[in-house]
Amino acid sequence: MNTNTRLIETPLMGLMQDVPLLISSLIRYAADYHGTREIVSVTSDAGTFRYSYGDAYKRSCALARALEDFGILPGDRIATLAGNTHRHFEVFYGVSGIGSVLHTVNPRLFEEQIRYIINHAQDRLVFIDPEYAPLMEGLIDDLPTLEACIILTDQEHMPATTLKNVFSYEAWIEGQPSHYDWPEFDERTASSLCYTSGTTGDPKGVLYSHRSTVLHALGAAQMGAMALGPNDCILPIAPMYHANAWAMPYIAAMVGAKLTLPGTKMDPENLLTLINDEEVTFACAVPTVWTMMLEHLDRAGATIPSLKRTTIGGSAVPIAMIDRFREQYGVEVLHLWGMTEISPLGTLASPTKAISSLSQQEQALILSKQGRAMFGLDIKIVDKNGAIAPRDGETSGALWVKGPWAASGYYRREDEILLDDDGWFPTGDVANLDEFGFMKITDRTKDVIKSGGEWISSIDLENAAVGHPKVSQAAVIGVHHPKWEERPLLLVVPVDGETVRGPDVLGFLEGKVAKWWLPDDVKIVDELPLTATGKIKKSALREQYKDFSFEA
């Protein structure tokens, strides 16, 4: 890993064409070379809707023309509050393709956050699913830059609404030509905008470029990463408003894979039906989704024979989940780490030749880590003394990233200096690297537990606890201790229909973690608070248990 770059002052330039990397090239390629490949979409008005990349291309062209007719200009921000549907897919391409900025808004955020985000972005239009019309009605009076609302349905299924300047999507693009000459412009032009969830302070906008988006999709699709191709059927369970569904709308078009879009119904029953009916081979989701799916598969006695691989990210994946997918269902879990600020792919745990000679147990331990950095992104780990940490799989430190799909700053906060002198971005995670280049996230900087001057990994404790057959979810937070500064408190949610006791969980943990790591107490709870993107909300737990005292 090189932390410094030497620049040549007068380089000899190559004699190759300088064609910009633009998002419009992805959908155009899909139409030209995979035009009959199917896109399946679950909608609120048409049920299961089917069409092809060729059809999607024509409708994206019609949308681009409708946007220009409305007066939308390059650089204008266009918001969406929508699920994973074919119409949202078209907006991904129609908006960015004309040089405007796609701004995907998470409808699960608090209303004050949504209000702040749309106003901060200064969005001119918003495309919304019908079910979010009431939400928009409560916000619209405080959104002065919005000029119109486009509801993603046809005229027949338009909801009754008090919104002004409102149109149905189908009526809005109707009559527009199905051909469009996509403009060429600088590939560094802004393409899309995603805001962080804002668990501390106001949400912050990450402004992607066409170049960063295309390179990120190339990096994610390569054989050493997600290994996606035209024979795959991709199911993005990760929402299109969460870091652009982890690039799935772009990757699917790039490789010509069948794309199955589940709409807004992400419950296990509907997802299982889609997986089996559409013969899904690849899916992506956060751990909480798969926890519910595995429990549903147990109750229903069902199988998922077509599913071969799934990427799981957003929070650490328990080893028990990886083992269950492989042993019970024949599904390879590709553990992923990323963040909105890196588009979001950072590392991915795919097998390598170097570890194939190890024992099955050793391989399983390595592949349960967050994985290797993909070509295009570099990582470094800085220990508490400011030095680069050795690759020993033990020495943890602050994780920094650098690359063409990593953020250099936040939208309309460009005066804030985030990068170090060599251009590295601080992730806020604590991690280590092993000799094979596999990274393991050991904690968030704000979540690490400092007990007696030593660090305890809340993530390792949580993963070990979830290995208990009666534990569905687990969270560990640091609680004040008069002698040791902090000690771990473990909160667990039992599997539906099961009863579990604190002493049983502690007994299960013995021998699986260092003895001095063992939580001082275990609380059995009905549920854990989740963020809008499905992660356990540690900040809420720390507030809830701020006055907690361990029994003497």
C-alpha cells in the first residue's frame, strides 16, 4: 500500500480516445446488447410488472425529454421518495443522464430530517411513490424550492391528495419521444446525492460523480468481488434510497443481468416468493433482513434453491448466519463493508487462492471478516500512536480510505477539511488487517468500549451472542463503571417463541471471547431500536441506559 504518490511533471500522453464515463452509457449499453433481458418490478398499481432493458431505455429517454420540457437544467437537484420499482429505476437514468442530480431521500427518516435534507439540497422536483403522498402533504408547505410532485403511478391509480402541481408519472411522460440524444459532458459532473442518516447532527450530503459511479460499479461487478454477469438474476433488497441500492441499478445494466425489484414490500414472505418465482441468484441486504428471512424459512419449512450468493453489509454479519446460509441453503455469503461516503463499496470477503489451503475452520474465520479492498480503493489503518498498523490481524486502529469513489467532502460543507495531508478520508471505524489483506471491523470509534485502558470490541461480542440458538439479535454498549471506566452491557432479543436467560447467554460466551470481555450484565428485551437503514441504533441505547448501574 502506497501512502504517497510521486507525480511526473511532463508525462508522455497516450494516444487513446478520451470518452467520458457517464451513467447514460450504462442504460444505453443494456438496451443495445441486452435489450430483451427482463426487469421485474412489484408495484402498488400493476402488481408484478415485467418489461425489458430495451423498454426501460425508451421510457428513460421519454423521462429525460419531460424533464427538459419542464425546464430542468444541468446541476438541478431532483428528489425521490420511492422504493425499488421500475419507475424509480428509470428516474435513476433519466435525471442523471441529462446532467441533473438524482437525490434519493430515505422516507423512513424523521420528518424534520426529510425537511432539512430537501431544503438543503434545494430540490426542484420530487418523484414519490403513492404511499408517501400523505408524508409529502405534511412537509410541502416548508419546502419552498419544490415546484411539482410527480407520483410514480398512472392516472387511474392516483391517490386523493391535497398536493398542488401534482402529476402522475405515466401522464407526465406520455407522448414524449422514446429516443433521446444523451448529452456528453465532463465525467466529473455530479450525478447523484445521498445524505447520511444524521445520527449525530444534521444529515450530510455525499455528492457522487458520473466517473465515481461508473468506476464503483465496475469495481463491484468484477470477478474478485460480486462476480456478476448476464446469467444472474439480481434482487436488490437494499433500498434504492440507501446509497443507490449498493450500485445494483447500475451494475445490473452494466452486465445485462435480470433485475428483480421488490417495491416497498420487504417482508420475508414477499421476498421469499420473489426469490423462488424469479429464480434469483444474487441478493443484497442488511443483516436484520436476513435474520427475519432465516426465521421465516424455519417456520415455513421453505428452501431457496436458486439463490447462490448474497452480499450482506450495513453492520457486522454473525458467523452463525454465514454458516447457516452455507450449510443449510447452499448460499455463499459475501460479507461487505462500506459507507455512503464510498458509494458504498469498500471491502468484500470473497475467497482467494491464498486461503484455500487452510483448514475449513480457518477459512470460515477469515471469510467472516469484512474482506479485501477492491481494486480502485485503498485502505490504511492508523494505530493510536499515528503509525500504520502491522498486518497481523490483531492490531486495531482508525480506518482511512482513498480512491476515485471515496468522498473528498460533503455537499455545501466544502469548507470543512476532512482529508489528511495525503488525501485520505477518515471512516470513523476501528479495524485491523491480517496477512492475507482481509480487514476486520472491530468497532465504530464512538462505539468501542474502553475498559481499564484496553479496548473491547462490541461487534465481536454481538456476533458471538447471536451464535446462541435462542438469540435473534444482540447489541453491546459500554456503561460507566466506577473502577474500570466502562464495562459491556449486553442486550439480546430472543428468537420468536423462545425464552432465553442472561446466565445461559453468558455461559454460551465463555471460551468464545476473552474472559475479561464477558459482559457484566445481560438484559433480555423485546426489540432493539433501528436506524432508518436497518442498523442497531447504539446512540438510542446509550441514552436509554445512561443511568444504568451494574449490581455489586
